[in-house]
Amino acid sequence: METVGVLHPGSMGAAVAACAKANGRRVLWCAEGRSAASAARAEKFGLEAAASLPELLDQADIVISLCPPAAAEDLARHVAAHGLRGGVFVEANAITPERTKRIAALLPAAEAVVDAAVVGSPPVGGKSPMLYLSGAAAAARRVAEVFSGTAVRTHWLGERLGQASALKLSYTSFQKVSRVLAAVSLGVAREHGVDEELVAIASKRSGSYLAEPEYVAKTAARAWRWGPELDDAADMLAAAGLPDDVVRAAARTLERWHASKDDSELTLGAALDQLATPLTPPDPPRGQPAPGR
């Protein structure tokens, strides 16, 4: 059985890694520089700690990168600096196809870089996300076999690297922006005392995010991850010659919730209060006037 290395076990990465372990794989994670929360997740799912990234890379046949989107290329550079024993690197972050291709260029010694995208919630409590794959068929098949019969379903899109990333960000552009728009609509309705009526109207229509006001707090807690995803989605739209303004505006709106990172106790009211509080602009460099002066 192959050894799988997961970088790094966040809520999604740890649950995905647990499925690989349940399928008989040895699963490693890198403990160096990680938080106590990461260590707790790894322990909960029974993952085996490697003391350093080189130690993990020396043992892993397949390495899966699941980290905040902004860190994806830096992480790939660290991997490239040491090299891959097994030769398969799974780029599973929500980044543009162009960034995925740049990462593949960083790993010329790899047998293959598999472009991957997770769509859905972490595979716990009966949930079953889809792991979309694109790239070389043989390497994608190896990844699919790691999760065969588990809660992580897989689907290969084709040989073209970047297809999985494009699919993820296309979905992100709609799903996450829709959640932000729902929060903004609920916020202004609450200001005028008609938020309950707004939810009642939305509840009469199928599939409206406005009918799920309880999800606003969850959106706020995930804003620190969703914002960079939307920035990449906007870059992809711009590269395709499509309007990116709405997606970029949603990413900037999410910045108002950064203080609520992973706050599972956040209430709807508190999230809407934060949404109505403008961001404080950073102080200008010494000797330069503040904006607008």
C-alpha cells in the first residue's frame, strides 16, 4: 500500500486524509511549524506525524497539498527544493489553472502533477465530497485508488492540467459570491426591520441562500479562506476576458469578517454587525499623507 503525505491537515485536509487511512494507506502529516489545532486534528483522525517536510517527502508515494490558496506556490517551492520520492504531487488547492501550471513547472522531476479540486463539505458525518482530478491518466488513477470505496468520491476530467482548478473556481464564483450577497441582503433588511419577511419570501423559492440565514455566521468564520479563493476566481475570469468586478467586490466584503476566523460560536447578529462595520484603513507610511488628504 502507498504512503500518502498530506500538507496540511486543516478541517478538509484532515478528513480527506482520514479516508485514505481508512482505505489501508499509511498517512503522514508534517508537524514542523504547525499549530496545536492542526496537531489535534491529526491526532483525532489517527494521522502519523513526520517531524519535518523532508522526512515526509522521503517516505510519501503521493503528496497532497491542501492549504490556504495564498500559500500554495510557496509550499510547492519547498517541496521542489527537496524533491519527491514517489513522484506524484496532488495540487488540491482552490487556485487558478495558471497557478496550477506554474506549480507543475516547479516540479519537473515529478512523475506527474495531478490537478485536483474538492467540491463539497469535509467527509465526516455522512457527507461525501467529490474530488475532481485532471492531468495524466495513470497518476490520476493512483490518486483515485487511494480513495476508492471511501466517502471521498473521485472523477477524472481529462488529461489537461488546470481543468479541475477551473471547475472549482467556476463553482466558487457562483456559490461563495451568492453567500456574500445573501448576507448583505439580510444585513440591509435587518437595518429596516424586515429581515424575517425577507427570509419568508426566500423560503417560498427553492434553492435560495436567503432562506438559510444561519449560514451567514458560517460564511463569516470561513471568510479568511474564501476571500483568497475569490481573488483567484476573479483572476481566472479576467484572464478569460470576462467581468471580474462582482467577484472582487465579494472578496473585499469578506475582509470585514477576518477577525472571526474559524469562530464556531459566532451568531448571525454578530456576523451582520461586523458586516456593517467598515474596515479601518491601514496607517500610511511615515511622512506620507493619509488617503483622501
